[in-house]
Amino acid sequence: MRNIPVDLSGYRLRVVEEPSIKADQDGRVITAYGTDDPLYTVAVFAKPVATEDGYRGKGEELKVTLTTDPGQVEEGSLVELIGPTVSHWERDGRSGLTWKARGLKVLN
């Protein structure tokens, strides 16, 4: 399944690597399918919001592809992903999840 909508309302997302234009290994800019619009990438740390008893759980770093220019977003900013989705992939005996969103909204 591809582009499965994700509800991240139970998590706080903090930018750990500022957004940049996505490029391949040869430095060529990766664009949105069928357009000349560049894709962007940002790394966020997703930490669960504390439960009523104060338990937070462990967090995880996510690399997210953005389909629109996020503008100026600084490392350490709390953000919200706009329209986040996840897709499963498999290749050469490896597998994982890819994260994508339409954009980024700064919260602080």
C-alpha cells in the first residue's frame, strides 16, 4: 500500500535537520512526478506526547519528503506535518517505510 494517511497528533515533532532540496547521489535535483517542482527533505524527531501518568515512550527520527517548499525552518523548531503519509517499500532483500507530507507548519 502506498501513501497511507497518518495521524501524528499524539506526537511532538522537532526539526533535527533543516529542510533542503532533495537530490540523488549525483547531485541532480529530484522533482515531483510529472513536474519540474523540486522535492524537499527534512528530518524530525517524533516524541510521543506524555500520557496522563507522565509516560512518554521512546521517540524516533523520521526523514520526510516534502512536496512543497517549507520556507525557512530552523533546527530545533517544533513543527506539524501537513498531510503526512507513509508507504512501505521493498528492494534487494531490504524493506522500510518512506514518509511524505505536503508541507510543514512551524508551531513555535
